[in-house]
Amino acid sequence: MVLLPLREVSEAFRGEYITKKDSQKGDVPVILGGQEPAYYIDRFNHEGEIVVVARSGASAGFVSYWNQPIFVTDGFGYRGKLELLLTKYLYYALKNIESELNLMKRGAGVPHVSGDALGGVSIAVPALEEQKRVVGILDRFDALCNDISSGLPAEIEARRKQYEYFRDKLLSF
């Protein structure tokens, strides 16, 4: 595994300025920097896998992953270079250091993170097979934590086993 700067392992994409009044309503999410889309319009400026890092404001440094047509406005998009880095692995790697990215904000009025500073962030780059393994594990954990249809049944099963364990311990005299 090697540590390489983000600018060497990814293709960067800078969002385009847009306002709600300058666009038509649609079903394409506008990624402004927050945790949820700001609003929806009828066109996109990126489709496919992308990791978005919010550029300015209180959420500067926030990392999100998208795999659908989106319109990136106040952020930077990154896609892993296929021969080096899986985009989903890049998402998890950046999400892991999100608090550090947030601390990179500069400016008094509306703080922002610069593209140059982000490009210099070091990313651990293991072999592609290891990246696939890591992504598979983290995707499963993410589903358990955030998808009620898979997380809740797993939690119920864990509590059932815990109940049976303690029941057996408490009733074995």
C-alpha cells in the first residue's frame, strides 16, 4: 500500500454555479454542500459514480457519494482513476478523514476549502482487490446501520440471541 495525493489518484470535477431561479424544476438533485440535495432541477452536470466534497460554508469538507445523475454546484467532485482507485473506496477513505477536511476551511465571512488543498490530501491506496474487499465490508456495515429493512432484522436477531443467552444463564441453577 502507498500513500498518494488525491490529485494523482483521482479525476477532479468542479461544480458549476447555479441558482434555483435560473433552472427548471425536475428530479435531478442539486448538490450544494449539505447532507441532502438543496433542490431538484431538470438537468445534470455529472452522471455515474462521484465523491463530492462541499466547498464552502458551514458544511465545507462534507463528503458525499453519488451514483446517479446529479448537478454539483458548490463542491468538488472526484472519481478514482480506474487503474488505481475505486471511487467507492475513495468515498470511504475521504469520509474517514472528513473532520480533517472540515478543518481545512479558510476565510472569515464564508469559509471555504480550496481545490489545491484537497488535491494534496494523502490517500492510502492498497491493491484494487483489497479496495474491493474493504468496500464490500463497509457497504454491508452501512446497510446494517442505515437501511431499516436490513438493519432492523439484524438487530432483532442479535437481541433474540442475547435474550436466549441471558435466559439460559439465569435459569441454569
